[in-house]
Amino acid sequence: MTDKSDLLRELRIDRGQRPADTQTGHRSWWIAGLLGLLIVLGLGAFFWTRSAAPEVKVAVARALPSSSGVQGGASMLDASGYVVARRQATVSAKITGKLEQLFIEEGQHVKEGDVVAKLDDTNASASLLEAKAGVQQAEGTLAQAKAAAEDIAPTYARDKKLAATGVISTAALEASKSAYDARQTDLLVAEGNLAVRRAALEVAQRDYNDTVVRAPFTGVVTTKNAQPGEIVSPLSQGGGFTRSGICTLVDMDSLEVEVDVSENFISRVRTQGPAVLKLNAYPDWQIPAYVIAVIPTADRSKATVKVRVGFKSRDPRILPEMGARVSFLSDAQGAQGAAHSAGGGVLLPPEAVQVGGAAGSNTGTVFVLHDDTLERRAVKLGARNDDGQTILAGLNAGERVAVGDFAKLADGTHVKVVDR
């Protein structure tokens, strides 16, 4: 019996002792199931939030086109003229002479005081040496006259004392006085001669200095009118073999445009008013400008008034005597043109801009798209026309802006973009 009981106990299964591998398998199934549930919940939340995100369309900020009113397309008045230099000079020598050396070429930049040319100084140098010798001679004569006057002065003083005591006669005193006066006259003549010689030396020195021609101001050489070996003279008109000028110098910083405006429309032009320039050589290049002055007189033969227009920025492409067309703008157009030239003027559809503030305010709000996230940005508004809403500042060309229900849009909001 005992053996049978022991045998039955050995055959009994103990459910409290499970194999280790069975427990590990059950645990893995529980973990896998939990992860799957989390994934399903995450995907559901993602698709639910995506379906709940506000839908927006995309508008791309466009740079202001050249045909818009900002850059002269709707100007108040147009006029044609030419680029001129307010500071321009034909450089010549002050004396007549043969041009010996020339140090400039067309297009060369020179500074005030730079040597432009040198004339033959042979005659001027000889005259200078002669004047110096004359001064030396006059100084020697003056020294002799001073010595003679100093020598006779004590004798004359002694003779006056002797004549007062009756030792010498009146005739002897008169002879001594005549000699003294003669020496004083010689001294005065010598001093005057020295002054004349010194003045002649100064003239000769200036004539010698005038053989060197210098630039009167900083500028650019536009023409070269003479060559070494030619005679130049300030009195000649260029006829024969004599040149009246060596070169033409232009101060490029003084360039401006002169236009003739019909007197019927001159009331539309005011000093310091905004304008836009187009050069005939560069028809697609629009240059910001302003009115310098309206010349207070009219030309009765043409019924026009001359207007001076200045450049707001300098450029080496602007050259004297170029043809130009000027568009005079209103103040509002001028402000928009300034923003456009600075790279900040763009156009957007009006529905992409939320206008803020009181009526007539020039500020607004746009929502810039970064992937599917919004950035709220304040912008400065310009004019609104058929082309769209002008943005003067706060937005760059090419940036994407959300168009939708502004009540649902906010900074950092995730959106769903439709109709890309």
C-alpha cells in the first residue's frame, strides 16, 4: 500500500510550481498588448487633433511690382530731362605755355590739389632767377645807403651844435645838411627799389607755380582736351594751335536731374516732394529721388518751369548728360516707394491681413506659416488697391501667410493647409 501511495503522489501535478519560461511568455503578451493599445490611442488622438485643426489657405507675399503706383506707375506728373552736374569745371592753366606733362586720363578720379599737368617752366624759371637776383642787388644797394646815412648822421649832428655856438658858419651848416638829406633820399630810394624787386619776385614765383596745374576739387575727369606739346592759354578760345583747357572735371556727388515741367501742372510739384527717376540707359532701374527746388521763373518760349531733382542714393552708373524721366509722387506713394527700395514692401491679398486699431490705422496682423504652425506678426500697412494690400514693413517677399478665420488663429496654433 505504501508503495502504491507513494507512486500516486509522484504522478500528481503541482499547479503552484510553473515553469519559468511559461511565466515569461505570459508577461510578454501583456506588454505587447499594452503597447498596441497605446499606439492605437496615440493615432486616434493624432487624427482627432488633425481633423479638429482649423483649415487655412496659403498666400505668398509678393514683392511690389514695378507697375504699381508705389514706384511711379500712378505718378501725379511725369517729365523728361537730363542728368547734370552742379559742380563742373574746365581745368586750364593761369598762364600761357606749352604743355609738357599730363598726368590724367578720362575716367580717372582725382582729389583736390592733385597735380593734373605741368607746363614748360623754362621761361618762368629764368624769370624767377632774375627776380631773385634783382632782390639781392636791391638789398645790397639798401645796405650801402643805410651805411652812408649812418655815417653822415653824426657829422650833421655835430655841425648843428657847432653852428649854434658860432664855431662854424651858416653856409657850412647848410652844406652839411644837404649832404645828410641826400643820404636820406638815397636810403628811401633803396628801400623803395627793394620793395619793387620783392614784388617782382613774388610775381615770378607765382608764374613759376602756375606752370603746375592742380585739380580745383575732388571729381572725375570726363574729357581730356590737350596733349603734351600743345600750347594752352586761358585767353584762347581753342582756335588755331592753342588749347583753352586741359581737361573737364566733374564732381559726381553733385549730380542731379533738371527737367522742364509745363507751367499748367507746376502746382503738382513741391520742394522736398518724393519722386522716382528712370534713366534712358537703364529703363528697368527705378531710382528714389526728391525735388531739390522749383526754379522761380518760367520760360515764356516753352511755357515751362525748370525743376531740380536730386538722387537719394549715389551710384556709379549715373553719368552726366544721361537722359532721364522723372515721376513725381504723392507723399503716400513716396513712403511706399521708400519701403520698396529698402526691400520691405510686399503685396498680400486683403483677406490675409487682419487690420487692427482704430479706423485709419496703418498697423495690422498676419499669421506666418512655418510648416503647419502659425506665427503671429504685426505689420505696417500701406495702400490697398486692385493689386492687393501693401505691407510696408514686417514681412518679406516669399513668406507664406495663412488665410482663414482669424477667430480660430493664434500664435503657435497648428493648422491644416488646404489648396496648396
